[in-house]
Amino acid sequence: MILKRRSALFAWLFFGLVTAVSLWVYGGQLFRSAGSAQAGGPVWGLIPIVFAFVGALIISRQPRNVIGLLLMLPAFVFAIPIDVYLAGFAAAPENVTPLLL
């Protein structure tokens, strides 16, 4: 009984976290690019929320079901803005010191 409550609490907290991050990231992108139409637009912001919601429902009702945990993984991956992460690798560092080998 305690395992079921802990699993349900974890699942719904994770759902709240994914929802907050998705709304913050994709909502900010919508306001920044209000004049231009993006392919997919707000749909990409809904994908992690839907995955996390279904995963939280499954985990809260059946804590031992692995499918709920597997649905949480894409929710976490889609919630992270990969383009912002990869943009840090695109720019070369300002001061490059030569290697003296």
C-alpha cells in the first residue's frame, strides 16, 4: 500500500515537473516567434505532457506496470530543449590556447 502511494506521488510530481518545463520552454518559444509560423507549433509542447499524463495514470493505478515508467522516458526527453543544449556546442570558444606538444 505504501509502495503504491509513493509511486503515485512520484508519478504525479514528475508529471507536474514535465508540464511546467514544457509550458515554460515551448510557451516562451511561441511568444518569441509570434509572427512566424513554425511547423508543428504548439503540438511539440503537448507531446511530453501527454506522455507524462498517461504514464502517471498507469503508475498511479498499477505501480508495478513497466509501461508507465517507459512512457515517462519520452516525456523527460521531449521536455528538455535539445536545440538550446546543442547550440552551446556550435560556437567556438573565444580564447583558444594552443597545445604545446
